[in-house]
Amino acid sequence: MRECGVLLPVASLPSKYGIGGFSREAYRFVDDLKAAGQKYWQILPMGPTGYGDSPYQSFSAFAGNPYFIDLEALAKEKLLTAQECAAADCTGEGRYVDYEAIYRTRFTALRLAYGRWKKQIVAKGESPRQQISQLSAETREYCFYAAVKRHFGEKSWEYWDDDIRLRRPEAVERYRQLLADEIGFYEFQQVMFAQQWKELKEYAHKQGIRVIGDIPIYVAYDSADSWSHPELFQFNADGRPSAVAGVPPDAFSADGQLWGNPLYRWDYHQKTGFSWWLKRMDYCFSLYDVVRVDHFRGFDEYYAVPAGEKTARLGRWEKGPGFALFEKMKERFGKLPIIAEDLGYLTPSVLELVKKTGFPGMKVLEFAFNANERSSYLPCFYEHNCVVYTGTHDNDTAHGWFASLSENDRHFAAAYMGKDAKGVLSEENAAWELIRLALASVADLAVIPLQDYLNLDSTARINIPSTLGGNWSWRMKEGEFTPELIRRCRELCEVYGR
């Protein structure tokens, strides 16, 4: 079945509270997607973010971002006043997220709501523990971690006192008692996140919209996952990494990319029947209808860099779990609604793994137009079982991409699209021509970043890989997805049978 969707991170939705969330604007966006003939809304990982604000460096693989909690919904439940909501207003007319301003104001409001929430529950003759019992053990472990992290001034767990850093039983029990109310505050956030997201997702389903989520292959070093389960990772006896993740040097980076994420101890995972991964995917499937698995190559082979290296030059490739992991997932979940992020240089063994799983891979049109070679990203080489994008969250906007093309590549793109590079194909219309090419392709699913429908330049891109600061902050303005634009989207869906 030919279908299409739109890529827009939750954080990029409009809101007067400085960052997108599960507010009325999200419900309105779902309505707009339906009116535009779309069937999917693709988002980025929704975990709580830290330094750098990247959703791919979350404090937990089993928790939600408290910034997405709708304060006005809390006000309707009499957990906040209108004045308290107003105090958390972070200039909603701004184009970019101001994470520092949100950090300063959001938790103040949530703490007020938490205090009233506890009183409401006690007044009903109940206990907050009854509400919190719906959270998984992994989510509750994140709440414990977050409370201890705040106790140590938000330092990474690497710098906590040794007794709790190494999770000695007596220290764990002592901190659980000492920080009981603070732990409860983070548990409250997760209850509200889960409740509000469930309601929004159910509304999307009623409108015929399914959600594509995203799972990073790795977890952050400073995370509840690596602190609470060191046995899952390549850590030494002192609880520190012996090797970390990255990618080797290439034509774009002489030193490679040193990501720094802890690497999995895959032999241990296999011995335990991949139980942690099954829990992780179960959590993802509870959040999303379809899961995009990031850096799929890493399940075939992963690049390991010795801890302490300043660059990724001295790493080496190691074998990943391969098909055994996905075989276990199929035993547990049956049919797996997964998209494999199989971009970049792919070895024959990676291609074989993707083929064996049956997962659709990704095609990115911005990678297709190199006048010096014939790329597999050109639509003439597609099979039905794939997902085509004009670009992803890591790419420039289509407008910005075309502006940066060499003259030869512009001519090649124009020739491929049956256009004239000197006039018919230009920075003004290249985004729409790329969209048209994606929708017309044989790919079963086409997903277009909203910025491309808006024909925005490079200032609207979500992320520039390997850079820190200024990323993950672009936001759509209220009313920018106009009725005229929605109508044009729907017309293209109908023309190309999506």
C-alpha cells in the first residue's frame, strides 16, 4: 500500500511554552496531517535530554522528556494556576527553542504540580504509589538515577561518590530513603508524560495517523541505563568504559567521529536471550506504531575505539549480534514494524542482514545526485520495500541542499527530473520537485520533513552532525502549515496514489 507521512519532531511543534509538546497545537497538527492526506507522523526519540539537547543522547532509554508535558492540561486538572503557567511562558513566538530558559522555568512549574498531585491523591484515600505502579522497573530506575544526579549537582554518575557510583547495596538503600520525595517527583513526571502521550497517540489513531518513532542504537554514558546495568556494557572493574563507539576516518572526517557512547557486551546479551533489548523494544512499541532503528549497521559490525583516545583513528571493527537479536524479537513480538536506518557505506554483510530481516531500508534523495557516479539513492534503483525521504533530521533542508550543490550536480539533478537547471529547477522550487520525485517513486512509504513542504532554507535544519550547540532547536510557527499548503500536500498524495 502506497502511503506518505511528515517528519516533524515533537519539540518542533509551536507552543507558547518555548518547546513543542503534547498540547493543543499537537492535536491541531494531527488534524492538519489528516487533512493533508498523510498516514504517518514521524518523530525523533522522546527521552529526557541533557548536555547538547540531543534526543540521541538521552538520560534513559525507558523514560520520556518532561519538557513535552502540557502545562495547560495540568491546569485543567487543577495542578497549576493560570499565573503559574504564564510564569513558564518562554516566548512562544520565537523560532528556536531556548533550552536554558525552559530548564529554568519548567521544573518550577512541575514541582508545584507534583505537590498538588500528591494532595489530590491522598484526599481520594489513595497513595501516589498506586499511580506510579504503572511505570516499568526500568523507568522507575531512571527516576532514582535522576534524583541522585540532582543530589550531586547534575554531575555525570562517573563523578558521584564511589559507594553509589558502583551501586553498593547499602548505598542504594540509603539514597532511596534519603531522596524518596525527589524520586517521587521524577516518577510523577513520567506518569504525566505517559498519560498525555497515550491520549495524543490515541487521538492520532482516530484520525488515521500512525506514529513512526526512533530508537538510537546506543545509550548515553551518562544515563540510567549504563549506571544501573554496567554488566550490559564494555566496562572495566571500576565501572568505566574500556572502549567507546564511533566511526572511522573517511573522506569527510580525517579523524573519524568519536561518539563516546558505551559499547554493548554482546556475548552477555546473547547469554541472557537479549532480555534487555526485548524490554527496550517493548517500551518503544508501546510508544510508537513503527520504530526506525538508528545506525542499523552496528548490529552487523560496530566500530570500537579504545577508551581515552582523542580521535576515532585507532578503532577497529567488531562483530555485532547479527540476525540472532532480531530472531529473538520476532519470537517475542511477531511481525516487527521496523524501519532499518541503513544509510552510509554498507558492506555485503550489512546488506544481507537487512535483507534477512525483511525490514524496509531508507532512501534519501539528497544523497542521490552526484554527477560523477550512479547512486543507489536514485529512484530508478528502488524496490517497493523501502522508505524514501527528501532528507532526514541530519540533512540540510531541500532548499539549502540545492543551494549548496555544485554546478555539475545541479545539471545532473535537473536532467534526472526532466528540468532545466538554469531556470526550471532553482532554489525556489527544488524542494517541491524533490518532494514530487519522492512521492512518485515506487517506495511503499514516502516521508517528507515539514521544512521541505514549507520550502525553508538552511536556517531551518534540525541537526548538523558532529557539531555541538544550535541543534535540535528549530520550531514551526503557529499557522505556518496553512490551508493552502495542506491542500497542495493532499493533491500530490492523490496524484501519486498515496
